[in-house]
Amino acid sequence: MDDLQDLNDDRQMNDNPADDSALDELVAQYLEAIDDGRSIPVQAIAGIDPRVRERFIRFVELAGDMATVPAATVDHPHRIPSSKENFDKCGVDYGEFRVIRTLGVGGMGIVYLAKHRENEKLVAIKVLRQSIAQHRSLNQRFQREVQAIASLSHANIVPLVATGIEPEHAFLAMELVDGLTLTEVIAYAEIQLSEEPHNERQDDAHTKVGQADDGSLSRTPVTSVSAAECAASFLDPVNYFPGIALIAATIADALAVAHRSGIVHRDIKPSNILLDAKGKAWLTDFGLASFSDDQTALTMTGEIIGTPAYMSPEQTMGPSAQVDSRSDLYSLGATLYELATFQKPFVGNRHQILFGVMRGDISAPRAVRSKVPADLEAIILKAMAQLPGDRYQSATAMAEDLRRFAAGKLVHAKGPNRFERTYRWIERNPLVTLTSLLGLIATIVAIFIVQAVKANALQAVNRTQETMNRVLSHSNQALIAREQELRQQLYISDVAAAFEAFDERDSPVVRQLLLQHQDPSKDADMRGFAWHFLDSLSSTSQPIVLTKHDGPATEVALFPGSKQAISVGFDGKAHVFNLDGDADTKIIEVGKKLESVAVSSDGSSILTGANAVEGPNSIHRCDVKTGRVIATWPGHANSVDAAAISPDGSLFATADRYNEIQIHDGDGVLKHRIEAASRNESMAFFNSNDFLAAIIRRPVGGDTVQICDLTNGQMSELDFGMDTKTFAFSASSAIDSTCAVVAAGMDRIGVLQWPSEKPILKEQEIVGRIRCVDISPDGEIIAAGCDEGSVYVWDLTNLDKQQPTHPPQVIYASEQRITSVKIVVGAGDLNAQDSDPRRGILAASDDGYVRLWSLPKKNPRPLFAASENLLHNYVSSNWRGADDHGAFYMRFGDSSIGILDASLNFRRIHGPPADTLEKIAVTDDDQHIVVSTPDEIVRLNPQSGRIERRVDKSDPEQACAAMMVVGDELFALFNDHLMIIDLETFETKDVCGLPDDNARELVRVPGTGKVYVVTRLNIHELDQGRLSTIATSPSTAENYMHVEFSKSANKRALCFQNGSIRIESCDGAVPPVLLLGHRKKPLACLFLDDDRTLVSSSDDNTIRFWNVATGRELGTLNLPNSAATSLYYFPTVGKFVTTHHEDLPQVWSLTFDD
């Protein structure tokens, strides 16, 4: 990692942009060559510009593939390049196969020749490179390839023999194809068939990294057959074009099988097509394949995946929902383009290629190589059409046309006519067209002026100019629209990746992805509800900077019963400061590096120790008032990493790294010595002077927290079930009392009660290496500081009431390592909204700063405090107001009714006993509440809860499924019928039977008097008392669960039991959008952001955010305890409310302005 940083520093020190550009292009060619399996010839390295040669060679060394670059040829006689990864696995076993030798090394993996240990069958073993095997997204690509190949069977797809997982590697064994890639075949064919002189083509080939000449032709791995023999059936001027057409037709046949299985390859290119020794073509490498339910098109950083020169235009735009089988046909056309012309369809750097693909800047094959037949050119251009609808619509159709060409028959593809070619040229070159047009117009005008300009001719010129202006305007608008779409897709990908990072608690990545879209001045502000929602969950308040050391700040400690604290650092100083930052910092000069500090119970003195490389490391006691060192003791062999002072101030404990603990009295006499052998970063006295807790290394099983009884020397262990590295006690000075102990390993944390060792917080795993922990005196707040600069904070307030534990809140405290963290707690409620600078998180970091943050406010927070009977506080049903400014009504398990108004004022009223479904409805003017009871429908006064009217149910045996007030009527829905009640008299007006049973809900159609009656299989529309069926479930797996209308009433979301959601336009003018992501039935959904965003919740305990226009997922929020049964948003106060069957209602803040 340090070497890579050095390389980056070298680049930053180089002040020649031209050199940087040349290096970038060289590295890009190198990576493409390695990915295609090509070697780097000596001449290519020797011919590199000396100004960038050194830096290029260093890059290749760091990349781990320098074995391909001979050191003797690059003017570095004293440098012996070595690979950072050993690719020689000869004799190593993978499952039932033993490696014979290495076949090739690519960007992702290594391919070995291996044989079965029993039947000696030869296979090709593909193994992920060790340097990237832990990278999750690359592992996913590897698993994607296994899944794709295993599901396919075709004579031209390399079959899967076996898969397996070894301790450090996943591998797949494929049937060995004794052949060469089309990349190697094209290189040889170019030399043999090119119209240019043979030696000139060879000289030109040497200018490309990884390009082989005919003196070093590749051969097949087993029989050593050359490219000339593999391509013997067509490698002559007469048969070449029919031959390559038949190869492409064979690959199209293989793709047709994959496409019928719902698999899109997404990486068709010459290096992924093999030609064996008999001339048979094989399709391989399904590492980027997508399946019918795959929604991933961009990487976490928003980078487009795939090989740019062969990528379809829709792949460059990002949304995988639009990348279908026709994308593979485009890539196959691009491969055929290169076979026919010996030139890629697009050239340049990665950005230039992607932009060219997006705009369709392609030269016709016959313009590149005149011998390409016109019919083959027509096939290629049809396959590579800019719009998927203009291409072949299936791989079978393309294969048929290729075979017609090979047989000399008329093909179906037609080349572009003159008008189309002219229009496309103008569309691609608007500035050149405009310049030429203006010049032409100026010339015509001058001629007409000289010839006494005729009016009719001038009008014709004007009409021509208007026509061309319209063409240019259309072209510019299309380009602008494409750029806007690309920005939107990148925004969607970034937000989705930020949600994924948030789920993994990777705060730096979350903030990085969100903040790059925070400045709306650059472009139109695309940020919506999902962005602001995640921003509020991941943001932290601004800290108070209390002091700064010259060098890393290594430890902080609090003065008991005071608003003062102290920090030490590598500058050899101790800083004493006030927590409110209103006084000057007092400096105590100690000398040497300091990594530990402890404060006496009366605050009069401190204990610290030195960190000198050669030792010995002395122990120092300092007087806080005078700042003088009052005692120095010989100390330790290694750096003093922990210090503690007993409650009565008579004993002084210090511990050095990986060695021992020493305990001295006030005169410096050594009283106890304990062998620890651990890192010794935590230590504490408790229960008077009798007990000392420390990290002790066991002979077997790693480090653990052990308590030493100083009166008899006995040790007892606190079992946290992990390799413990740091810990902290609450109320460490308490005598004969219980306390809580927090301990952490490298990436997990837990809390026990002492002395019972009862778990308080079960083991929690987090992202990042935990460096330090602390726990508040009352044991209700714990904090963990990590190496990547984050501080995690857990609130354990309600654990004694069996409340679920919510995920920790995260403070992105520093860009460098957090070295020490302390919880500062003042008087008052920890959740109070008024600010108290003495209550929060005190943290020191490697950047030298000591900062104080206020405790993160709970987000989400419960709507109200929990009572002992939690079931009474769970919401059983709810009612949303007609608009965003209405109140939100909830019916609880104890039959009470909660009312939350737009200002977030909450109150509860008593309600009558409920039936099993416990439904509720409210009139539009909020003047009446209607609830169902076991026998009746009851109207209540919303202020007092008093019963105003009641009416018997039409069928007491059935629970009420839903209720809805429309005008002066109340509709009550039951399993198989609808009860209509006069709202004023509260008498039954009618009972209507339903065409089918299993009724779900009633939904008002906005702006009309119509009501949808949703059943399991149908949606019926009730209009003026007449019921008609308007939609039927497509299948039994797609039963209706819920219908939601957009605010503008022009869209509706249909939620199905299989987890899918379909968004339709109410007038049918726009094709529906299918949202796939929920694994269980949706429970609720809500349109937001002027109907641009849909928020949905599901029984799979997730809340998902969707972009309505594209159907792409903006992000997923995993709920820790219970699924959200309803969603409501108060935009005026920026609050989002969720209710749950097994948790309290939660209020999510979209801002920090509570």
C-alpha cells in the first residue's frame, strides 16, 4: 500500500501534463493487453519514451505482473522485477484436479492447465487472483460466471466441469479448449491478409504494448498448433469473409441459447471467443453476465463495467433494465467489425471511446477496408445500430443472415441510404455542418448580391437555413438529453452505492458518494428524498476543536467531577483543557513520545509513560497545577501503552506493548509485576485498590480481559467470545456494585454485566478496525473509535425493557485513525434537544486534533417512550390524511388511537375494543373517526374518543378489511361484500356482494368520486354504486396486495404478493415500469419528489427507494427489527414516519433542525 502511495506521490510531483497523459495511455494499453492474455514484447518496452519508461515499469511491478517484462531490456541492470503474487502453482491441487502449468494471467484471474487426479482428464482451472480474491464485487463477478456457465448447455459454449472453494481461492474447472483467442487470430490474419506491405504492418505492430509479430506467434496450450492451422479453413483472400461470418453465426447460435435462458453475456469481444485446433469457435468468460432479475449496471463508484470498444450504447448509459440480449448482438457486431477490418470500431482513451459509442461515431467498415463486402458491411452496421430497435431482434435472426451471406444469398440487412448517412453525419458533426452551412450561405448571398439578388432565390436560401437549423437543433437537443440521462444514471448509481455502504457502516464511502452531488450549482439539482434521507442518517454535527498536538494525539482522559480533560501525543506534551473550549490550554512538557495517560481521582496528578524506540521507557508522574514532573521511575523495555491510578491514589499501574504490567506505590517501589504479552492498550482499577483489569494473552485462543485480585494474585477471565483488544468499565471506581464492561476485538464489540457476565449487548460486527472503546458511567452509551476515522455510538437505554437494538450511529470524525475516545456525560437527559457542550464524544486522532462532538441524536427515534407492556404500543392499523398536511392516525394494540398532526404533536385517546383487523378511517375534515369493533362500526369524537354513533356489522363473523369515507358515505369492506353507511345518520344504506372474495383494501381514485375495491385476484371500480372489474391478477403468484396513486393522480403503483411493484400511467400512454427487488410481499408505498420517487416497504424488513422514470433502485434500507407496515411523510417539518407490528412507531428526521 505504501508503494502505491509512493507511485501516486511521484505522479503528483511530475509537473509535465503531457508525460502524465502519455503514461495514462500506456497503462491503459498494458491493462487491455493483460486482460486479453497478450504478452509484452521486449521491443515495445525498449521503445517507450524515456521520460515515462521508469514510471511505467514501476507501475507494472506494483501491479504484480512484471514477470512479463524482461529487466535486461529496459536499462535497469540492477533491478530484478518480481511479482507480488506467485502464479506458479505447479503441483497444487484444486478439488480433484492437480495443476500442471500456468496457461495465462488476466486482470481478474489466473488460468491453469490441470488434470483429474484419477482419470487424468485435462481441464482449464480458472482461479481468482489472490490480490483481489477478497474484493466483494469481483467475487460476485466470479460467482456470476459460475452460475451462468452451469445453467447453459451448447456445443459452442465452453462447459463447466466442476467448481469449488479452497481455503484462499474460489475456482472453476472448465473443459480444456486447445485453441487461441480471436484476438490472436486477428493479429495473425492482419499480417497475412493486409493490403499494406508485410514489413510495415510488423513495424507498426511493435508500437502497441502486447502486440505479437509473426516471429512470436501464439500457439495452442496442448498441441502447440499455430494460428495459421487454427484458421486454415478460411485464412485466404477468397474464403476469409465467408469464414468469419460463419464463426460469428456459430457464436450467435450460442448466444441464442443463453438469451433464451434469460442470460445476457455483456462482454462479447475477440478475447472471449476461442478458435480450437480444428477451427471450431467457442464462447467463454461469463464473468459480467446478467440475469433476468439483475439490476446492476454500474459499479459502486459509478464506473461503467465492460470493455469500452465493444460496449453497446445502452451499456454506456448505465441502466441494466435497458440492457437486453440486443446489447450482445451489438458487441458481436463490433467483434465482426474488427475481424473484417483489422481495426476496432472505436479508438482513443477510455473516455473518448465511451463518448464515441454513446454518439455512434463509427466509420463504415468499407471506409476502413475497401475489400469488405457490401452485404457483410450491412450485417455489421445493422448489428451495431445505435438504437436497439434498429438491430437484429434476436441472435437467431443475426445467425441466419450471416449464413445467407456465407452461402452467397441475398441478406435481409440493408445498408444506410444516402439520406440516412448524410443525416447521421450532420448529427455527429453539428459544428462542422454549421460552419460549412454558414460558409455556403455567405457564398450564395454574395453571388446573389452580385447578380442583383432575386427574391425567390433568397427565400429558398432562408428555407434551407431554417431546415438545417432545425436539424442542428434536434441534434443538439438529443445530445443534451443523452448527457442529462447519463448524469441521472450516475446519480442513481452513486446513491444506491451509498445506501449499500451505509448498510456496511462504511461512513467515509457514504459521505464521499453523497457529497459529490451536493453542489447544485454545477448542474440541475437531482437530489431527492432518498439522497436527503441518507444524508440525514449519515451526517454529523460540527465538532468543537479543543486542542491540537504537533503530531498524532494518542490518548485522552477526563478529570473526575470536572469539565476538564487531558490529552497526550507524540510531541511529548500533555494538554489540559476545558471541555467548553473557553479557556487557554495548559501545556505540561514531559518529553519523548507519549501514548498513555491517567488522571488521579482528585484531579491533582497524572500518570504517563514514554515511547522511545530503543528504550528503556520511563514512567512519569506530573503535578497538574504546577505542570512539573514530580516523579520518574525506570519503567519498561517497550513503549508504555496504558496507565491507571487506583481510586485512592496509592497505586500506579503501567503496561508496555507485548510485555508486562508494573504496579508501583507512591514512592516508586514496584509492588506487582504481571506478565501480559498483549498489546496492553487498556487497563483499569475498580472495586477500590483490590482489582485490576487488563488484556492478557492466553497460551491458546488469543487475548482476553482478565481481572487480577491484587490481594492474592488470582486471575479470573471475562469471556466475550472474541479475541479482545481493548475494553472499558462503567463506574470503574464503584465498590461492591455491578457495572457494565464493553470490549472489542478487531471488528466486533460486545457488552457484559459484571460480575454476573450477563450479556447486555450481543456481539456486533462493524466495518473497520476498532482501536478504542468507552462506556458511559450509567452503562447506557458506548462508543468505538476505528482506524478509518469513524466513531460508532450505541444507545442501550431501552435494553432493560426488551426493546430491539437499533444499529449504531456513526460520526465521521477524522480522515485519520481514531486513537482514543471518551464519552462525556453532563447532567440531564441524554436525548434532550438543547445543546450541552459537555455532553458528547471526545476523540483524539492521528492528525493531532482533539475534538468534541455532541452525542448523535437518535435517527430514527421512537414516537414516544416505551412502556412496560410493549404490545400495547405497536400499531395495528393506520389512516393517512388526504394530503401531506393532514394528520396521521394510528390504532394501537390496546385499541387506543394515536393522532400525530403536521407539527408532530402526538396525543392518544381511548378507543373501543377492536376486531381482529382493527381498522380505522377518518373524514376529510378530521371531524369524525370511524373504527371497527367485533360487532359494530363505531363513529368517535376525535377530541374525547366518545362514541357518537354506532351501527351493527352486516356480518358479525367477519372482520372489517378496510374503511373509506367518500362524501357523505362510509364504505366498510368485508371479505366478500361491501357495506355502505350514511355518515350522518350512521344507518346502513346498502350491502353489495363482491364478484370474488379475499378483499384487501379500499383506495380512493384522486379527483373523482370513484373507489377501487382491491381483492386478492381483481381490482374492481365502484362508481355511483356500480361495481366493474378493471384489472385481473396476471397469475396466482402475482396476487394484489396494495394500490397507491401518485400525488398528480396520473400514475398508480400496483403491489403484488411476489414482491414486485408495477408503476402504470392511469391513461395507459406510457409503458409500465416493473420494480424488482423486494423478496417478500410489499406492505406500503408512497410517491414523493413530485412523483419522481417511490418509497416502498416489505415483509423482508426493507425500505426501498425507486426512481420512477427508469425503475432503477435508488437504495435499500435494512430495518433491524420489524418490517414497516405504513409510511407517512410530513414535508413541512421534514419528518418521515414508519409504523411496525413489532416495534414502536419511528420518526426519521431529514434534517438536523428538530
